[in-house]
Amino acid sequence: MAKLGSKITHSQCMLFLYRLLFKLIGQLPPQKNLIIFESFHGKQYSDNPRAIYEYLLEHHPEYKMYWSIDKRYIDQFKELHHISCIQRFSLQWLLKMAKARYWIVNSRLPLWIPKPRKTIYVQTWHGTPLKRLGTDIEEVHMPGTNTEKYKQNFTYEATKWDYLISPNKYSTEIFTRAFDFNKNMIESGYPRNDFLMNHNNKETILEIKKKIGIPLNKKVILYAPTWRDNQFFSKGKYKFDLHLDLEKMKERLGDQYILILRLHYLVSESLDLSGMEGFVIDLSNHEDIRELYIFSDMLVTDYSSVFFDYANLNRPMLFYVYDLEEYRDKLRGFYFDFEKEAPGPLVKSTNELLEEIELIEKNGYTLSEKTKEFNQKFCSLEDGQASKRVINAILFNK
């Protein structure tokens, strides 16, 4: 017990010293052309930070840019030869972070990190919200916190943001309130969707399929569900149960389709896919979901914000919501009438899901008026130029 207490004390002492050093270095003038990027706590080269990075790489190569990487994923990043990596929380990371002029991040940073006064923190966030966020959550069910503490931590982190990116007017209103944010909102569309608007063509789809090893003779269903706040191993490590009868799906769809699984980045468990070879491919660890969107013929999801992005492709979407009442009424709650406005059918069992897929196979797919209205409300800013608008705002005050 004494040994455990000693370890805790040592850890707290090191954190204090680390934070103090960060603060002291942060008092020095920033390196004006230095930008640090991070996506999903350093786990991925993806999302809005990637899109902004790629735009800068092409149009403003004079900037010195580094990616903050979780040490468990550093080897994956080293394979991307055009990226300069720094290991998250290393001494090199501390020196770069404390001296950077810009941080461009898509999730909350740890609370202990002090933002230097002259550093500009750009929070891109990572989705149009269906489920309630921040201070709008009535009751928090996540491990390691409670409702009051969660909201306090959330809003405290948001006070450090100098810019917040919004994909549409709807999100702007929610972000402002739920994050208690009162600085610079950039309502630009999402930079990550520039790829969908600019590269949705046969050549790109074929190239990505060949690179990943996706069969060219079958259609692709992408299943990308979100996580459940109350299903976890520990803080930051969540469980997930597919609730899908994969054997039945393989039996009925295996000749024509493959099923791609893309679990949320917070889900930490590996699935047992024995017997599903040739039908199910788990690409949860693929660097960026945008490539999976591009080559998928249809999306199956639940309450994940992925459907707001996928809507830009005007392809079929199905919503597998086996726990709708619990998720809506107990876990999170929704910002709009999901059952009424979802841009696709809601199903609650594998059989219902299969029936909807087979209907699309039989009758083809056309955009409904409801889906067109959805796209107008949530996707109207997506024109392939969002990254440019963001850069113009944060670098050139345009």
C-alpha cells in the first residue's frame, strides 16, 4: 500500500514539474510558423486536422508542421513519410507544444495542459451533433466522472479555444451553448468533407480499394456505429456489442456484398470474427474513415455523426437502432426528432436490416424529399472549399 502511495506521489510530482516547465517555456515568444496537429488523442492521421494539414502542405509549405502522436500508434505514423511526428507527452512534444503558434486539434486536450498566451488553439471538433453535448447532457454515465464535474471540465477546456469550427448553422447554435463558447466561430462546412466533394470518382475509388485489398467484384456495406456511454471497461476504454447476426447476413448477402466494420475510436475491444472471412473486414484501425466512405455503396450506422458526412455522397443510409429508447431517453437525448428526420429507414433487428438492404438491391435508390431537406439543412456549406475558408480565417483574418 505504501509502495502504491509512493508511486502516486511520484506521478503527481512529475506532472507538476512537467506542467511548470510547459508554463515557463510558454512564456517565451512563440515560433510563428510552427503548427501542431492532433486527431482523436493522437491515435489517427485523420479528420478535420488532416484536411487542414493537407491544404497547408499544398498551399503554404512555409509552415513547420508536426503531428502529436500517442506512443502506441507512432509506428503507424512513421509509415507516412511526409509527416513529422512527435510522441505525445514526450519532452520533445512539450518543447514544440509550448512554442507553437497554432494548435489544430479535433478532440479535447487533457485539462492539465496550460495554453500559452500567444498560442492560437483551433478546435475543429469532430461531428455535427445529433446526441446532446457538453452542458446539454442532462445526466452523465461515463466512468471516472459525474455530471457536474464533466460539465465543469468541458467548459473549462473550451475557454482555451480561440477558434471553433462549425459545419453548419445548426451546429453553430448548439456548440455556442453546449460548450459555453464565446470566441471565434468559423461556420465553414467541415474540412474533412472536402475529400468527399473533390475525390468522389471511379479512379479514386478503384485506387483505394486496391490499396486496402477490397474485392472489386462485390458491393460494400459500411457499418459505423457510435459508442455507448455506460458500456465500458474503464475510463476512456469502451465495450461494444455488434447486436448483428453476422452468420445470417453472410448467408443472405455474402454472394453480392462485403461488410466493413468501423467501430468508434473510443471502443477498445477486438471482435471475434471467426468464420466471417471473405465477408466481414474490420477496418476500425484504418487511418481515416473518409476512404471507407468513398468506396462504400451504403452506410449502416446508429446515432453516430458519420451520417451527416456520408449524406454528401447521396447514397443509401440505414439506421440500426436496436437500443433507440434507452439511448434517446436515458443515455444522451437528441437535439431533433431523429425518428422523424433521419435520412433513411430505422431498423431494430438483423432481419429488418436485411429486408431494407434487399429492397434497395431490388428497387434501386433515389433520394427522398426528406433526405433532400436533410441535406439542405446540414450539408449546404460542403463545397470542397472548407479547408481554405478555415485557413483564411485563422491565418489571414479573411
